Amino acid sequence: MIIRLLILGMLGYAAFKLYKKFSAGLFQDMTKSPKTAKDGGITNTVMDPECGVFIDTNTAYVAKINGEQQYFCGKTCADAFRQKQEQHS
């Protein structure tokens, strides 16, 4: 019985240490300040209206839909958005 408790305690401790190690890496980038144009980072971002991803306007796929310029992460999202707009019209 005591051996089982010791093994369970060691497994719990190992799981806790792994959780701390991986969670520290996941949240580390969130504490960094965003890059500015001076740093060579993204200067202007917009949200892709189809998938919700934030993209740089300098590298985005641009499409004119219903007379309005829209920015997308790629052609696939632009085509899907255009198709939805045509269905609603």
C-alpha cells in the first residue's frame, strides 16, 4: 500500500514538473513586446474575414469583393468568403 502511494506521488510530481516546463514555454512569447516597423516586424495587421487569422497587409492575399478590398491569408479563404457572399446575395 505504501509503495503504491510512493509511486503515485512520484508520478504526480513528474507530471507537475512536465506541466511547468511546457506551460512556461507556451506563455513565454506572450510576455514579449510586439515588434515594430523599426525592428523589421509587422507594421499593419488585419483579420482575415473568413478564418479569423491576423495577417500582415504587405503579404496578404488581396481580393476585391462586392467593390470592397479585402485581405485574406490565402486564395482558399478568399474563394470561400466570396462564395459565402454570393450565397447571401
